[in-house]
Amino acid sequence: MPYPQIDPIAFSIGPVAVHWYGIAYVVGIMLGWFYARKLIETPHLWAGDAPATRTQLDDFLVWAAVGIILGGRIGYILFYDFANVAADPLRALQIWNGGMSFHGGLAGTTLAMILFARRNGIAVWSLFDIVAAVVPIGLFFGRIANFVNGELWGRLSDAPWAVVFPNGGPFARHPSQLYEAGLEGIVLLALLAIAIYGLGALKRPGLVTGLFVSGYALSRITVEFFREPDPQLGYLFGGWLTMGMLLSLPMLALGLWAIVRARTADAVKA
């Protein structure tokens, strides 16, 4: 299947080029913010009062954006591109060289949430839950942008839906960006919504967070079997272990711990 040849630049205003990748970040954050507002404005979803006000949520939007961007870029440098940046420090500012790391963005956003929650007297686990519930929206748009950019493509494949990417050589490859958009975005968003609206998961602080973190880790590990590893790293062990898998394993453990913690705390209260 030929690559659709979508221009990574959506439009230009004079000398300024606006990329689909940047638009994806903005749209993901804004839709996530809108959904988060709906969550805190739906009283029956919570065991008591909503943990944050609309004003606090609006203020947190800036904190979240900073955490995502700084954490994502720093994470990519540390996990995937440290040697190149050490040789050329200015490369750290060249976001088009490698881009962002989800795991770094998660760390940056987590730090932003902790600091914001303490500053505003918000229960940390409940703020975690609100953000976790909406993150799949951003992941979906981010992975679609990866596909548009023709980057982070998959391994060689003879599947009927395999794609010949412009920078992936003359061979057909798994469109792993779309696999991730489906699993990390659509499927995970739907599962969390079922847990929230059907099972009252937000009434148990930390449960939605645990479901998201472990769900993302499982999705990422699964797709890593179809995704081409970063060329500067390759496989880390045995011709199959990748950095994405390695970083996701602790996430899986933390997610399962958060689920057990939330259910145990709920049982103790009962």
C-alpha cells in the first residue's frame, strides 16, 4: 500500500510553517481539557465533591502543556539521543531531530500535577485520575501525526495493509503509528470511559490512573513487536527487546500497584 504523501506542513503564515505535529499537540490538549471539564462537572462520578474547580482545571492547562513539552523533549534526549546531544548540545533545541518521548512527557506531567495539586490543595491521586482519563485523546492525535510525518514506522511486513514509507526504504512496513493510535488512543479511551461511567472508577482515587498506566504499558509493549526500533539504539537484547518495552515494564508494575492500592483503600473504607 503506498504512503498517502501528506505534507507534514499544514499551512504557512509568511516564513512560519505550521506542522500537523504541532496542531496534533494543541488539539489533543484542548480536547483533553474539554473532557476533563465534563468529568469534574458530573457530580455522580465522584464519591463526594469534585476534587478541582473549573478555574483550577483551567489554570492547570498551562502546567500540563509545559510538563508535556519539557518532559517529552528531555526524556527523548536522555532515553534515545544522549550521545548525539552530548556531541552537539544545540541539537537539544532541534525538536525536529527525534522529537518527543511519551515516557518523558509522562514524567514531566506527573511532576507538574504533584506541584500543582500541593499548591492548590487538590488530592493528588484524584488529579492523576482526571489527567489519566483524558491522555488517550492526545496519544491518538500524536500517533496520527507520526503517521502523517512518515516517522516511527514499523518493521518489514507483507500484510495487505503494509505501507511503503518515504524514509523507510523501498520495502512495505507495518503502519505501527496507526496500531498505536488505535490501542493507546481509541481502545484505551473507551476502556477508561467504561470504567468511569459504568463502574464508578473515579470514586476510588488512583484506580483510573492505574488502569491507564498499565493499559498504556501493555499497548506499547504489544506494538513494539511491530515497530522498528530507533536506529541509534536498535535492539537492546536478543533481537527483540526495545527501549520502548524496557521503559514500559516499570509502568506496568506501577499501574498494577496503583490498581491494587485503590481497591484496597476502597475495601478498608467499606
